Amino acid sequence: MGYTISAPPHIKSGISFRSINTAKILALVPVSLASVYFFGIPALGIILAAVLAAVITEFGIQKIFKQDVTIKDGHAALIGLMFALLTPPEAPIWIAVIGAFLAIAIGKHAFGGIGSYIFNPVLVAWVFVRSSWGGHMTPASIPNLGQLSDLLLENGAGLLVDVSPVLILIGGVYLVYKKYVEWRVPLVFAVTVFFFNQTIAFLSAVFSLVQEGVLNPLMYLATIFTFLQVTDELSYVMVGVVFFGILFLATDSPTSPVTKNGRLIYGFACGLLVSIYGYFGNYVDGTLYGIFLANAIAAYIETKTLPAMYGRESLLEKSYRRVVKRIPSSLKFEVISDERI
């Protein structure tokens, strides 16, 4: 009988890479079925084409380079499914095939495979396809939460993922509950998007009152009350693609920091970039481009938030020392011993 010898500590966990991918696929099955119900056969064709293309591409690459075939871990199928959900139902099948191929070949394996890529493979493929065939990748409509029923089934859905924000939210919350997804990134991401939009709406309303020369304090109090409520701008935020970005794209482990403080900062960066692009553009493109840009600074955030080695000055101590050095010596307090008195 053979034994595996390794350095302690030894922690047993029922969570594996395969179980994480399987859980994410299962979490996306309801919204995939809803998209087929809403868009019909075109949606089913796009999903099947993307998943098959991703799996075949991974199998081919690993065979060509004589690597262990890992299609059973479900990662390739997950990437294909996620790209399909970011595709409009009007797009031709070959768009899904090319996108899935690029996600696996360029986004994943060109960077070294699992744990080595710096950009989410799904976003790499989406940015390339969106830039190359913008006409096919432009959704026919931009979703807008007009009433509460749109959370369950969005009649203005432009992408497959937009058909049901609630199903995306339920699937993502389930992953957080089962600890397949770490909670810090999605929580800070969502809070940042919410407060950014509320603050912008509040400042816009106040600026309008000032321009109109309104001096009545009650009008400003009413504006503050409006700020505390859900504004119309949030109707463009509470859509499927935003929830998908918060819970599924931004939480991808290889493209997000491993440190706890780093994940908080990264979640804020995602929320800020998405909010700026979405507010001045649209939240469909804004969510995907914003997270893609946040991927670029994830490694920097992780490096700057690594715990200091024992005996090394902390960030607070370094900041204090820099400030003290800039203070003129004449202004510093001196300690006078009893011998000098």
C-alpha cells in the first residue's frame, strides 16, 4: 500500500476543482434553460456549439502537446457555456464556435492553462469577437428593469444571460453559500455599483437644482430622500449580465487576488470600472470591459496586499516614517533627560 508524504498541515476538504466547475455549470443550467424557452432553437444551438467547440479544442490542444487530457474536470465545458450566455441569440453559430475556440486556445492555454492565465478566458474571447464582429455581437435590445416581473423573465433581454436576473442571482448565491465562490469580491463589487449610481444620481439632482437657482431647503431634502430610494439608473444595473459579472466572472480564482484585503480592493475596482463605463455607456459592454480591465490590475493588487514578513515594517509604520521625515527638525518634540535639567 502506498502513502503520500507531504509537509504539514494536512487539511482535508470535499471541494475539488472538478466539483467547483460542476457546481458552476449546474448553477447556470436554469438560466440556460430559460434562454432556450425565451429565444427558442437559436439559443440551444449557440449553447451546444460553444460547449462542444470548447471541449474539442481543449482535447485537441492537450493531445497535440502530449498533455494529460483534463476535459473531465468540466472547465472547458464551463468556459464554453459562459461564452454562449454572453452571445446574442441572433448571432450565427460560427460566432459561438470561434469564441469558444479562442477562449480555450488563447485565453486559457496560451497563458499556460489552469492557474496561469491573467485574463478570464471568457472575457478574452468576448473582447476579441466583439471587436471583430461587432454587428453580430451587438444585442438587439438593452435590458431595463421596468417592473418586478422583469427580474424573473426579462422581455427586453439582448443576451442569453439577460433572460432572468433572478436565476443568475440564485445560482451565484448558492455558490457563495457552498463556498465555491469567495464572498468578498461579489459583495464589494455589488455595493460599489449601488452606491456609485446612487451618488451620481444624487449629485446630478443637486446640480440641476443649483443651476435652476432653487433656494427652498425642502427641495434639497426631497432630493436626499430620493437618493435613499432606488433610482431609475439602477433599473439598468439590476440585469442578468451585471449579476453574471459580479457572481461568475469577477470571482474567477486565477484572475482575482488570493489575499483577503486584495479581494476587497479588487471588488471595489471592478465595481468602479463597471459603473463608470456603464453609467456613461451601457451596462452590457460596461460589465464585461470593466472586469476585463480589472483583471489587468489583479496581480498588482495581490502583490501590494501580501502579508509582511515577520520583523518587517508594516504599511502603517512605513507611512508614519515617511511623514516624520518630512517634518522639519525644529517642529519635532525632543526628549530631555533628567541629566540635562
